[in-house]
Amino acid sequence: MKFHEMKIDQVEKALETDFSSGLSQEEVKMRIKQHGLNELKEGEKQSALLLFFSQFKDFMVLVLLAATLISGLLGEYIDAIAIIAIVIINGCLGFYQERRAEKSLQALKELSAPQVSVLRDGKWLKIPSKDIVMGDILKFASGDRIGADVRIIESKSLEIEESALTGESVPVAKHIDSLTNPNPGIGDMENTAFMGTMITRGSGLGVVIATGMKTAMGQIADLLQNAESQETPLQRRLEQLGKILITVALLLTVLVVIVGVLRGHELYEMFLAGVSLAVAAIPEGLPAIVTVALSLGVQKMIRQNAIVRKLPAVETLGCASVICSDKTGTMTQNKMTVTHLWSGGHTWTVDGVGYQPKGSFYRNERPVVPKEEKSLQQMLIFGMLCNHSDLVVKDEDFILDGDPTEGALLVSAMKAGFNRPKLLDEFTIINEFPFDSSRKMMSIHVKDKQGRHFIVTKGAPDVILGICESILWDERTQYLNKEAHENVQEAINGLASQALRTIAIAFKPIPANTVILSEQEAENKLTFIGVQGMIDPPRPEVKTAVKECKEAGIKTVMITGDHIITAKAIASQLGILTKKSKVLDGKALSVMSVEELEEVVDDVSVFARVSPEHKLKIVRALQNRGHIVAMTGDGVNDAPAIKAADIGVAMGITGTDVAKEASALVLLDDNFATIKAAIKEGRNIYENIRKFVRYLLASNVGEILVMLFAMLLALPLPLVPIQILWVNLVTDGLPAMALGLDRPEENVMKRGPRSPSEGVFSRGLGWKVVSRGFLIGIVTLLAFIIVYQNDQSQLPYAQTVAFATLVMAQLIHVFDCRSEKSVLSRNPFGNKYLVWAVLSSLALMLAVIYYPPLQPVFHTLPITIKDWLLIIGLSSIPTFLLAGTFLLRKTK
């Protein structure tokens, strides 16, 4: 008999589990050993050996290997061995970079894996879905993704969308009864939920019947495989840049070879020099460095509570011009606290903040005992019953397990001395109609100890008021006439004007034998009890973050489902709403087309009373106005807007799995300030990429020009091929990587967002590359000429001086690359990684010059102190000459 044919008790027995306490940790370990982890097998990955050999398939590396072969055939064995050693070292660096990037991306995938609620040893735990085993009891609710195939054992209005398996987008209602059909299709298995499917409504419990590749999703695992990372626009532009550089380098190489041969140099010598120049001119490690820089930036974002799920988002973050942020929990503390209660013309206040259930009630500023106030007592009891939240004590701190609004209702009742377990002894919950965003309410069917049955409803006051026909007034039930309606509305507005969120409580008695099958039957002809007003205080750091975003040219827009008065009050406190900005509510949005919204969207700072569907309209309107939009969300219905935004941001704490899956960025702390920090990091990553592009290309231009100018002046070669290759490996590699770890400049959040179409050479970068490269080439050639003209018989010594000058000029120039302005505008020791990289490169250069076994390999001789003064003086010119020009321009 299959699991879907069994009754619940048969399933429990067959799986050797206990529905009341779950599996023990010992049993879990045994089952993991037996069945493995709950994971879908990934596609075949390239082996480490193949990845290593792939580093040598680059066209220029192949040319270099060919040159090595020619050197060997011509008897230049030392040159051949040295070149092949450098090629291997280059390959090892590339291999290390790619493996590190791959591991970084894999770590992100593991961090963003969905969590599930599982019953183990009688306690509900949050664990990664990969740790689920057969027989585990799972708990799930609207918006969650099912972590494995489960047999439903409890269903409360449970509906699941199974399009990933069936292609049908209509949700399927689930129940707990056994099926008679022995071989139903997946779409007909109404008592089973499948891995990867989404709960669109209700809640329930299930016992795991299949994991990993044994699940239905395991058969079509490729639908869920998103392992391939996308190539960013920046990477595409750098790839195009690389092709241009190859073309230019080959032309220059051919020119150097021809001019050198015409000037009397040996063809073999010029061929090696040309090939070496080509390799030096082409930054073949650039794509790997970009990937590593992005991955390292992503790791830094994780430490700042932001998980980047899609690598292109790192680059896009630097272009963001609008942040559309939810209010609750993101801009506020998400610790809703009831401060005011209203019922039948009377208002009570309650003190105490956060989730600590301690506080006193007051009426007309006089202390009262809540249990002596009938309508207040009834409102508090029903607010606690119609509730899924719970308080957990951890390290003497009260932590909410559940919705913040429900938590506020729970805590307000606890402050009055009520206890949920005791209430559940007095009241039995027979049925539940869960909250959803379209109804904006939740209802339960309860029975008390006297056998009386009630419908209890809580939700948005304006919606609840619309389905009530009577009201509790002065502790008596009376008809809800126009005057009473106006009194209620006035009370709601009065609470909302104080930036309080309001939740209404209503009820109705029903006959004992009545069966309520739908929300429509339950939610009508109710008696309005009252309203609880609560506030979620703004996070103290958000006001500063909003201000910094404004200085960075990024507009912050608040989007909330709250009342317009509440939204305006919070937005004003945070500096989002100004005298010039506008506010739009859901009603206005509903009747506006995207085109009509476009005309006013730039002036709107607050969208209140919006449904999740409105968010998509807001995103499209802003994008049509040319904005790069970051959109936050946490619910299932937010997913279209999150996906449509340029940067979709999901909440890590309150966010549903489907919202996280649609997002590019997940905030682990649900904090708006984290978005600002992520944008700052995104901008810095892009700027660091520009820094090492600037450094690598300027260095390469200098190397080519020193050789080209020497040919044109009929001079001997200032650098031998092995020296150029050494510069390319050591001087370029380590400092360039260190530039990728540079801290943001002070003004990174003081300037406007970068245009997504901005070229790599924008903002004067092209001129800096050419001018610095030209000067590096000139001073290197000058050092060579001065020493060579002094004693033409010592060509290797002059070449060693030129080699040292080139290296020193580049190592000094790398500090200039840290700033858009000048080397003098930043502390040169601000990047400790760069300092160590430069010191390492310097030590390696000195080893090549002074270590006797390396001297014949690199054709070097020891340099005297007098010539070191010449080298240091000349190598400082490219950086400090232009720095002086900058200072003169600044003082004028």
C-alpha cells in the first residue's frame, strides 16, 4: 500500500515516527546515513585537473608556449625554462582564482537555501531543508516552500500551487483523507505535498515520505537547477575590452618586431620580445580578477547581513537610483506594541514597549484592572485567541515567534494577565479561515466550556466595519447606525493620526450545530467590539541611512499597507516625506494606468494602503522614467514586483521562500540600513574594478611604449623578454588583486548613481591610463639611456636599471590608482593588503636582482646605491608630477 492510500495512523506506523514528538536526533543521524541528505544531485562539474589545464588554452598563452618551444630548439634553455615556469605560475593563479570564486558562489547558494520548521524531540526547530529525513514532521504556512515530499496530516484551508510539477497554476486544495485511486497523477494527490511546491493559502502539518532524488521533484530536478551564474554587463564590457587589447597588442607587437629587425636586431630576439610584449599588454587575468573581486565583495556583504543571490546584482547595486522599501520591519523595529485600545466610546492606554509582557492599563489617566472592564476584556481575549504568534524566552529576552501585529495583540492580552494555554482550556478552536491580503482579515470558529459557539474576526478596521451590523457600546450590543459608524471611524482616525496601526476585533454568536464552510459564511453580520492601536517604532539607524541615500542621489520611497495617516507620520519622522513630496493611496493607484502613474511618480514619496499588486505598477512606472529600482518585499504576492525590479530585495526574517527565490538580494536582518550598506559596497566593488583596470592597463601601456620608443631611437632592447614576463606576473598581479579589496572613498555615497551604460573608461579613466602609461614608459627609457650612455659595454646592467625603474614606477603608481583625484588625497597605508602586496613585489624584485642563482635567469646585475637614487627619483615622476598638477589646479 502506498502512502497516499494509507490512513494517518497507518502512515505513522509505516514510517516508524511519532506525530506528537517527531524523530529523535539519534534516529535522524541513522536515517541520514541510510538515505543521504535531502538534496537534488547537481550536474557534473569540471574536475580540478581539467580546470587547471583550461588555464592554458588562452590564445596568448599558446603563443607564449610556442615561443618557449622555439627558445628550446635554439638552445636558449634557461629562457625556455624560466618562461614555462612563469606560464605555470600564471596558470596556478588563474586556477586558484576560479576555484575560490566557485567556492564563494557555492557558499552563497548554501546560505540562501530554504529553511523549514521540523519537530524533533518534541520541539519545533528551524533547519536547512537538506537535513530533512523520512519520518520528519514539518510545519508550513502560506508563502512557504515545501522542503520534501510529505503526506498531509493536518490541514487548515491548505492550498498549494504545484505548477513546477504539473504546469497548472491553479492552487490545489489539500486534505488529510486517504485516496482510493492506487495510481493517481501528481495533480490528483490531494493528501500529498511535493518538494519545491508553494503554499498559497492556509497552514498545515505533514510527515516526510520522500527526500532528495526520490521525490517527485527529483525526477525533474533540472527545473530547479540555477547553478550557473550570469555574466554581468561589466564582465561583457571587459571581455570586449580584452578583444580590443589583443588586436592593439598584436599590431604593436608586429610593429616592434619589424622596426627591431630593420634596426639590426636578431629576428629570434625580436620575436621573443614581441611575444613577451603581447602577453604583457593583454591583461589575461582580468576576468578572473573581476570574478574574485565580485565574490569577495559578496562575502563582505554577507558580513553586513546582505546575501547576494545573483552575482549581477552586485554591479547593479551601484546604479540604484530609487529604493522602494516596505515600512514594517524594514524601516521600523518590527516590535509592534499596543499603546491604545478603543471600544464603545471609551479609550484605554497601556504602557510598556517591545515584547516584554509587562505593563499597566489606564482609562482617563487612571489605572484600571482590565478584567473588570467587560468590553476591554472581551477584546483582549478574542485578540489572543484569533492569533498564531507565540513568545519565546531566550537569554532573558522575549522573542516573538510569529507575525508582529499578532504579537502585539498577544502581548497586550498578557499584560492584562491572560494566558493563551489557559484560554485554550476554556475555548476550543473548531475551524480557521486564515488571513490573506485580499480579504485583509482572519477568522476562527470557537466553542467555550458552556457549549456556546462564536465566530471571532480580526483585521483592517475599515474592512471589518463594512461586515458588521451591530456594535458593542457601553458593554451592550446595539445596531450599528450611521452615528455609531461615524464614531468608530473618528476613533480609528484619531488613533491613526498618532501613527498607530489599528486592528479591529469583531464577533458573532452562532448556533451550536452550525457548520461554517467558507469565509463568506463566517465573515458577515458581525458585532464590532473595538480597535487596538499599536506602533512599530522607527529603527534609529534608518533616518541616517535615508539621509545618506539622499546625498548619494538615491530617492527613498516608502510603500506600506498601513493607513495613509500612519504612513505619513512615520515617513515624516524618517525624513522621507517633505513638504514638496506627495502621497498616493491604494484607491488612487487602482484607477491609474502605468502611464498616468509615470507622470507623478517622481514626486511621490509614500504609497499607502497598497496591495502587493500595486507594487508591480510602481516598479514599472519608475523604470519607465529611467530609474534603476530596488524593491523590497516579503510575501508570495510581492514576488512579481521583486522579480520585475532591477534589484529585488527579500526579507530574510519575515520573507517567504518564494519572495527570497525571486530576489537578487536577501536582508538577513530585514533592515533598511542594510540596503544602504549593500549599495555602498556595490559602488565600491565597481570602483575597485575600475582601479585595477586603470593600474593594469597603464602598466601595460608603459611596457609597450618603452620597447617601441627604444626601437624607434635605434637603441638596444631596454628589457629582455623574461623581465617583461616577470613584471607582468609579480608587479601586475599581487597589487591588482589588493586594489580589489580597497575600502570605499569618502565620497562614494556623496555622488549620484552610476549610469548602467557607463563605459569602463568614463570619468577620465582613459586619459589617466594613457598619460600614466606614457610617463612610466618615458622614465623607464630615460633611466636606461642615462646608464647605457654612461657605459655602453654594460648593456645587462642598463637593462637591470630599466627593469627596476619600471617595477618601481608601477609600484608607486598603484597608490595613485586608489583615488579618482590624486595619490595625496588618501592615506597610502589605508589598504593594508596593498601595502603587503607592494612589499612582496619589491622583495621579489630585489631577489631577482641580488640573488646570484636568479641573476643569469633574469639577465640582471646588482645595482649600486647611486643608481638606486636615480631609479627612485625617475620612478616617482609619473605619480607625483601629476599629483603636483592636481594640487596646483586645486589651489587656484
